[in-house]
Amino acid sequence: MQQIGESNSPVQPLDEMEQQTIMRIEEAEELIEENRRLIKRSREILASAPELPAASGKAKQRT
């Protein structure tokens, strides 16, 4: 005959795994939202920046 406490043992690791999975999902959602905010801010900064010279970053030609 099994005791009631013994029947719950296999369930606990599953509950822990589910909780860890939920925590990871929440963390991932927070990171995604943070990335969205950063991308939006980067686009705003780029849009407000003066145009960069076309030759920037290229080697200068000798005359």
C-alpha cells in the first residue's frame, strides 16, 4: 500500500520544471521587450542624426 506522500513525489520535479520553464519564458519576454525598446530608440537616434558623409570610413585617395 502506498502512502499519500509517496504518490506526490514524482509530481514535485515536474512542478519545479514547469516553474523554471515559466520563469525562463518570462525572462525571455522581458529581454524581447527590452530589445524592442532599444531598437526603437536606436532608430530615433539615427533618424535625428545629421546625414553622415558618403565617404566616411573609406580610405582617402591620394592626388
